[in-house]
Amino acid sequence: MYVQPPQAPQWQPWPAEMHPAARDALAQAGFPRAYRHQVAVWHALQSHPAVLLTVPTGAGKSLAYQAPTLDALHRDPQATALYLFPTKALAQDQVHKLHALGLTDAATYDGDTPSHRRAAIRRGARLVLTNPDMLHQGLLPRHFAWARFWRGLRLVVLDEAHVYRGVFGAHVAQVLRRLQRIAAQYGARPRFVLTTATLGNPAAFGQALVGRPVRVLDQHTAAQARRAIVLYNPPLVDPALGLRRSPYDEAVRLTLAAWRHGRQTLVFVPSRRAVELTLRALRACAPDPAAVAGYRSGYLPSERRAVEAGLRDGTLRAVVSTSALELGVDLPGLDVVLVVGYPGTLAGLRQRFGRAGRGSRPGVAVFVASPAPIDQYLVQHPDFTLGASVEQALVDPAHPTIAAQHLACALAEGPWPVEQPFGDLSLAATRQILAQLERQGDAQRRDGRVYWIAPRDPAREVSLRTADPRRVLLLTSGPQGPVAVGEVDYPAAPRLVHPGAVYRHQGQVYRVQSLDLARGRAYLEPFDDAYDTEPVVQVQVRSTGPPQALTEASDLAWGWGPVEVVEQVVAYRRLAWPDRRLLDTRPLDLPPRALSTQAYWVSIGPWWWERLPVEAGGAARRPDYGPTWARARAAALERDGHRCRVCGGRENLHVHHIRPVRLFARAADAHRLDNLITLCARCHRRAEQHVWVRSALSGLAHLLRHLAALLVMSDPHDLGARVELAWPPHPWPTLLLYDAVPGGVGYAAALYADHARLWRMALERVQTCGCDDGCPACVGPGGPQGRGPKAEVRLLLAQAWPAMAASQGHD
């Protein structure tokens, strides 16, 4: 257990230069003085176009930007301000605080705003609270209806700005450049305030997001309650295989223990599906099931408000939530916070910890580790987990695909000069996009400017949450016809809602009857929840250009560059519920998806092929092939005419498993004739080398893919992994980690730049893992009938890391 001691506040009076009415309003609301970092924001805004405040949850970030807002609005009766929040819940929570400060003309404007109120907000609101999606699809395309608001715009606030990274961040960066263009057309040049969790690159991140130099303020001067932090690893149930109790079962057990001691508990889980499953398990054994609730996107606004109220007044004793409550609502004094599994970023983990013991009330925050390598690394390296952040929040403001979508939106908002580059794009790239829009008949050039002429609104076709704007609507039968259950991103549809898939929504379970990708529809039916499903995906990666960077040392080569990834969902597994025992695998006939992106790779040369099987002790650790092996071997020799299938030789014949025995639940399954091949000793040694090397690289890919998220703040689905038998410029086996989004968002380049740190973290994880041959916490499970690749991965990391470290000047 790690205890964060209480911290005394550092107070400071509001600046004398602040408008007297603003100081009076703050005093009447209970804020006659401020924390030093809150006052610092006001001072910084007097001389900087953008200010970024990075302090922990509960440190008064809201007041830090509310004070300069009050000052600006009292100084100029025509002034306006815009607050952007990543969630509707956070905007709803903030508007009540603003009314308490006397800003009665502050209003939320989002998808929940009734239509009869929208015109009044456009006419009279001086402070508008919204989200990037509504700004993108509502305010900017209809800027003429907001002319009064744009003319007076003095301040733009981005709360919880660290959320705007990756694809979402690249979209928001473009929206903010469109915002500044529209504001300039109306004569305004607003300043920006960004608040974030702790980051490793706050200045670079802020400038990439808003397109202006950013002044960073990172001194935490607020009061802080005593908080106990526990990094909890569920107990082992099989030490040799590294298997542990389910983190979700442990979360339910810990929640019930807190309930018995009168403690209110908030449980964070990583996905909407996990909310529904954990909620069901908790309600099944809670003293009062009505005092347990879920909270996630997809719930009705009224349902979310009811949960928020229940947490505040204590009628709810336990709530299971996704990240929607990480950022969304002010919830003072939560007793216990459980975080099940790594939430995707250290910043997010610390944000969730910050929900415990806010204000003057002590609290307990518990990280319940999953078996994943990243979780195991965090529980065994508390200094890394709780120390200074090394995470890099990456935003690519010149992402070609996303920039092209927003240039079309900008054209619809007003003509674009032919000789003016768009945002961070080059002039040549801007001209190329404009020419493409003209060829499509969407735009027309006149008098040195390009005009949007298509009858549709391009902003309606662009989703900020994905590089691909297409969606698939989920439908089920109702009394009056099809009823919409929800929707999923088009690229994710083959994985999530393929025919036969089990899909969960708000506690209801459905099975997918059919998927029509051409029409963007999936048809579902209610299901009795007898089993679960997971897709089987085939992936191929090929190089599409020369490396952007390449380093070679010690028969190793590593670099990054452009690639094409082709994915196809070819089958799905049916898994018994709840033990996830494999029932069967059923084929699917779905089209492949091609993705142009970027990858980081490591290739290993012949020196490693010879050493890995020998030094890792492979020959001495051959698995038990079982009693059916002799008969299966004889059948393979007979089928192949007692000849090597590669060179035709007849001496020293061996029978080789095409897919290793360890990949099968039973050795007998591996002995099928179609998985056996007769080889001579020489050809068998070469084949075994390929198996050992591929096995080592596959295990290393499992490990690196998880740990990479600690360095680049990637979401789990944003990085893909693949092992190829050859990769240019060398015909060597290669491990690739690729950006799983069109065009890439900078992960590959960042991993190449910091690869020595990544490999050192991987080496530490393998060396400290207590399993025998491999487990979910390190290189992946070896399987009950064969050893895993842990020894090979450990050898590769231990001997390759020094060369990589030397290339970057690491000790």
C-alpha cells in the first residue's frame, strides 16, 4: 500500500487587476481567495495566447478557467466564451457551478439540448458549454446563426484535453483550426486554456492541438486529502502457468467487503461490455440490488443523471462505470475507487484514483490488475506507476486523411483561397485535396478561391471518433417494425457484429442474425446468453515504401515506415459462459479490409536463428506428445512415401508439426495428418529454427504491444501486432507493431524513437514474471501440452537490448 499524505493548500488573493465585479462574484460564491496555480492561469493569459494547466484531479482546475472567464465577460458586455468538454456529463455538471458564480446566461448546447431552447441560446448565451462533436457539426457549419457569439469570442477552454489524442485528437486539432478561422472572419482572436492530467510532453501536445505556442503551468498548490493507493494482483491459481483469479470476480468481492463496512464504491471497468457483465454479477450477490447501478455511454441522459444523483445523495452504494465517470461529474468524498485493469493511460489511471478521498475526506484507491503484461508491469513497478509521467500524448495535426475531411468541412463554411495552406498541411497537399474535391464535383474554383457546391453538409459525414466516418446501425425487431439498439464503427463491425456474434447492450443480450456492410445494417435477435463469441482474424502486412528511419546492429535491424495491413474475419469461436471454454469454431465469409498505415519493426538475422533454439534449451524441453504420437508419426511417413517433402531425401527422417503442439489444447489434436510433414534432419532443423524464431517473436509481440501503451498513450485497439517471415531490406523474420488506424497517428515513429526504453521494460517484465514457460502476464500462455516461448524471448531481449540501448545513448 502507498499512502499519499495530505497536502496543505497554498492560498493567494485574486489579482487586484481583475475586474471588481468578477472578484465580488467569486467571493459571494465562496471563493474569496484562490490556490496559487489558479491565480497563475489568470496572469499567464495576459501575455500568452494559450495556457495549459496540468494538475491532479480535485485541484480546482475548473475555477482556474472560470475566474478569467468571469473577468473577460465583466470587462466587455459583448464578450463571449466557449467551453469544450469531452463528455456531455462534464458540461452538465459545470453549468450548475457557473450559475452559482452569477453566469446565468451560461448554457449547454449539445445533443441533449431541446430544440426549442437552441435558438434562444444562439441569440443570448454569452458562455456556451458543448463538446467537439457539436462544435464540428453544429456551431461551425451554421456560423452565420452564431455571428454575435463569434464576434465576441474571447476565451476557449478545453477541459480534460489529454483525451484529445490519437485519431480523436487529430480530428479535434482540425476542428480548432476551423474555429480560429471562423472567429477571425468575425474579427475575434480568442485565447485558449487547456487542462490536462500529468503528461510527459505537455507543451508539444498543447501546441499540436491548438496550433499556438502554449505556456505550461504544472505546480499543484491545492489541498489534498490522505489517500491510500493499493496495487492489487489477484492471487495465483496456477503458479506454473501464471494463471490468476479473475480481476472482475475480485472487484465484486472487494466491493461487497466495502459495502459491509459502510463504504460507497465506484468500480471502473475498461468497456461497456464489462460494465454489463460486472453489474450483473454484483447485483446477483449485493445486499440491495437496487443500490447498484451501471454508468456508460449509450444510457439515456435521464438514466445518467439519476446515477449521478444517487452517488451524491448516497442512495447508490456501488456504481460500475467506464471512463464516462472518470471525467464527467464532480463526486466529492467517494470512499473507495476500484480500477479493474489498465485504463489505457497512466493519466487515466491517476484520474480515476483521484475520485477517492476528494476534498478533506480520506479515501482508498485500488488498482485490480488483469493478467495482461501491462497490468503486471504496473503492479511490480510502483515507482513507475505512481511517479513522474513518461507518457507522450500524440496528435498529428497534418494527418492526410483527417485533414482532407476537414478541408471539405472548411470549404462548406466559406470559400478557401487557392494559395493558402490548410492548417498544418503543406500548400502542395492542400492543392491536391482541393483538386480531388473539384474532380468529384463537390467544389468549384472561381477567382482564386475554391467554393463548396455539393448539396450535402460534409460535417455530417465526418465522425470525430474514427478516421472512417461510416457507421453500422444495429436493429432488432419491435412491435412496429425494426428498432435501433445502437451503432458501431464501420471498420469494427466485422469483429463486433459478424453473423452469429453475441452482442450486449444495457444488460440485454443479442445474437447477430446478419450483417449488411453495403447498407450499414446489422440485424439482431434476443439471445439466452448460453455462450459468448470472439472473432478469428487473419492479418497480412506488406511494406509500401522505403523506411522513414532504419538502424542496424548485431544482426538486428529496426525501423519504421509505411505499410498496408489487410485484415479479414474468417471465423468465430463459441465460448461457454462464464468459463469461456471453447465449444467450437465456425467459418465466416466476410470481405477483407485494407488499411494504409505506419509500422515499427524489428528484424532478427541468421545469428539469432542459430542461437535461439540452442541457448534457450529447446531440444531438452520437448513436450510430451502423448500415446497417439507413434501411430500418427507412422501414418505421416506412410503418406509421404518415407521421403522428405522438401528435398526428397530418404535418410534420418523426422515428422514435423506444421503448427506447434503448444498451440493445441490436446496433443492428439496436433497429430492430425494435415498438421504433419515428413522432413529429413537437415530440413527439419531449418523448419524448427523458423518455429522457434516465430514463436519467440510472437511472444515478444504480445509483450511489446501491451507495454507500448505506457509510452504513447495508445488505446488497446490502436496498435496491432504481426510477425512476418521476411521484411525489407533483409529477408529476416520480423516483428511489427502497426498503427491500427488509416494513415497512422504517430505511434510507429514514437516507438522507434524510444525503442530502447520499450525493450528494457519488456526485459524487466519477463525477468520478474514467476511463470515457467509463459503466461498472459508476459509472453502469452504456452498451453497445457507444450512450453511457451519465454526462454527465447528472455534470451532475445537480454542480448539485443544492449545494442539498442547503445544506439540511443542509454546505459
